[in-house]
Amino acid sequence: MGFTSHDIVVLIAMIIYFAVILTVGFIYARRSNKSSENYFLGGRGVGPWLTALSAEASDMSGWLLMGLPGVAYFMGASEAMWTGIGLAAGTYLNWKFVATRLRKYSEKAGNAITVPEFFSNRFHDQKHILSTLAALITLIFFSIYVGSCFVTCGKLFSTLFGFDYAIMMIIGAAIVFLYTFLGGYLSVVTTDFIQGTLMFFALIAIFIGSVAMAGGVDNVVAFLGNIDGFLNPTALTTPVLDAEGMQVVADGMPLFGDAEEYGVLTIISCLAWGLGYFGMPHVLVRFMGIRKPAEIKKSRIIATVWVLVSLACAICIGLVGRAAIPDAFASQSAAENIFVVLTQMILPGFICGIVVCGILAASMSSASSYLLIVGSSVATDIFKGVFKRDATDRQVMIVARIALCAVFIFGILISLDEDSSIFNIVSYAWAGFGASFGPLMLLSLYWKRTNLPGAIAGMVVGAVGVVVWHNWISPLGGVFGIYELLPCFILSLIVIVVVSLLTAAPSKEIVEEFDTYRDIDIEN
């Protein structure tokens, strides 16, 4: 296909962006490679702004700019809105109840630099059973997560320029891999700060521009009000689909049937997304790496404001997009391109390129975090923790980079399907982490009676439960159709408590460590 002058300018802006990101990786490469703690956790010296924006940018990923607007565009306000509320609440509660305690306890518990290592040290697991399980769960679910980020890269370039999806997905993935491979944690959090800032202003700009494009708020509300249930938080819009699953369009207007009831159980299912935060390694590791526990309050405020504004804008972009270009997308997977298309229509070339980089920012910040955590888990928790306990820092970092390569290749393989839904991929991995790590993290920080058998049992039940529920129980429908995170989170919590009470109490050393960890850095 031929390039227009607009396309060339957009591409130039994106190349400049890529150059900046890779430069950051090279800058931090030397400093990050001084030690494994520097490479994986930045030496616990990251400030509140970088910590906050890095946590949220890596958390939201391309899902925020593509997956969530796509759901709102295709299905209406209800699912996107309740999911957003759950995520906003979960973000705040995680910063409020987990961040400070984890920062202190991870240092007290053998200066743990990964979440699996923290769990192992917390329960004095000499055989490293817990950290190995946690590392394997991290490897499985983050490989899926990485795939969702690569899908974002492929869809973006395919929509913008008509390039081949698979080729562009691989190129985008390679750039993420390169700066993560080189620069480690410091590279990731610094680029996350840049990317989080870019995502924030990109969302605001496109929201305002799309409202103007659609003729103002009154026109948008009037148009969407004519679609049964589209703006109703307790109803689910039902697009009329043809035999191939594509929405039917007549006279330039998409067709909708009668809206379905969006009941209390479904709303609870969406709100349950917030529970996932207590078990997200890429967010939790930010808490562990902040400079001082006293700076977490500032980070919490920054993170909460960022999330509230960004989620609201992302949902509204999907809703307003349906009014602005009602027949542009015939499936939810295709509708995930609404942000890209609106950006092309609203903004001039160079600014369009910068804003579109917000999508790259989202997917790249997340993928880099996922890759780094997988590398640290495999190298620190499996290689050093199980197979070679006297491994040097250099050996640990070599194994970490080998793991990065493996996950990079696996992520590409599961992303080759252009019709993959980012929202659906993320929801599965999110449930896996939330149910396997979340209950254990909360009880590790708040209940001293939690012991190693309970921790192992709860983690296994949470992870296996998500796979079983998602694949065999949820398809039964009805009450079983609830998002798998909620029942599996509750089940894991119960199992940890019951098994801990039925087995031997923690040792005196573990109890003393629990009783004193919160005193760390109180003077700061």
C-alpha cells in the first residue's frame, strides 16, 4: 500500500519515541548490571513519582487503551463501567493496605527482591517449595500476559498503516525485549514513568476530541440513548450478529436487539477485578522497590488520581466512539482499535504519532515488567533457590536473560492470532494471579498464624481453581458464569486459614519476625 504524508509523519514520531525508549535502556544498562538487586529491584532506591506511575502504567497495559474502550464500544457502558470501578477500588486498597507493609516485610524477610522469594522467606521455607510454585505460576500466567501486550503492538500497526499484523507484532515485541534485556528494573520504571505520563494525556486528548467530533455531549447522549440499554449500568446491550458472528449493519447503522438484564451477580463479577491487585507481582514489586516506606502515601495519591482519570477517559472514548463512527467495527476484537482510529481522525500527523505512542507505551511498559518478573522468578527462585544455591550474581543474571528469551518467543507464538481479544486474554491471567497470590499476600502481612502448609495449599488451590473454573465450570452458565477470580480467591483464602489452623503453628522466629517487621524505617 502507498504511504500518505500523514502516515509518514506519524511514523517519524513513533520512530523518535522508540529511539528515546531504547536510549533509556542503554543508559541504565551499566548501572543495572552491578548486581541482581539492582537489575531486579533498582536497589530499593526508586522515588514516589516513578513508583506510582510505573506501577499503574505496567498494570493497565494496552488493555486500558484498546481492550476496555473496545468493550464499551461494542457492549455498552455496564461491563466496562463496573470493571473500571472494581479496578479503581482495588488500586486504592492495594496501595493502602499492602504497599507499606510489603515494603518493610520484604526487607525484613531476608531482603527479598521478588514476590516468590518474599513468600519463601516469610515462612522460612528452607526447601523453597513455595517460591518454586510461585515462580512456576508467574511463568505460566505472565507468558499469557506478555502475549496480550504483543497483540496490542500488532493490532496498532496493522490498523494505522495496513502492515502485516504478524510482522509488526514481532517487531514491537523485539523492541520491548531489547530494552528490558539491557536495562533491567531501572530502565523499566523510568520508561514506565514516561509512558504513564503519555498514556494519561493521550486519553484526555482523545476523549475531548472525540466528543467534539461527535457534535458535543448532547448529541452523543441522544444517539446512544436510542440504543437499548447502551448507557444503562444494569443492562447489557446485545448487538445483532450474522452467521459469522459479525454485527449486522443496515443503511449505515449497526443493529441491536433488546438489552439483557445486567444482574447483581454479574456486577459483583466485574467488581471482583479489584481483588486481583493483591496478587499482581508487577504491582507488588513496585512496593518493594520504593526508596522509603514513608513515601508510599504520596505514591498512593498519585496512583489513585492517575487510575481514576485514565479509566474514566478510556470507557468514555469507547462510548463516544460508537456515536462518532457507529458502524466502524463489527466485532469486539475489531472494536479494540477504536482509540487508534479516533486518533487518526482527530489529530494532525506528528501529534497523532505521539498520542498513538500512548498505546505502545501501555503495552511496552507492561510487557517489559512481565518479562523482567518472569526472568527474576526463574533465575532467583528456581535456578538459585532450587538447583544452584551458591550461584553467583552473574550466573543468576545469565539465567534470567535466557528466561526472557523463552517467554519472548512463547509470547509471540500465542499472539499470532490477529483475532485475539486483549480483554479476554488479560482477564484470564489476571484471575490466575489474583487467586493464587492475593489471599496469601494479605494473610502473610496481617495474620501471624499463617504457616507454610497453609500457604502452599492456598496458592495451589487458587491457581488450579482458576484453570478449572474458567475452562469447565464457567461454561455451565448461571451462577457458575461468575468471573473465576471471585470464587477462587475466596476458596484460596479459606484453604489457607483452615490448613494453617489444622497444622503446626509457625516457629518462634517467624512470629518474632512478624511482630517486628513494621518497625522498619518508622523514623522516616
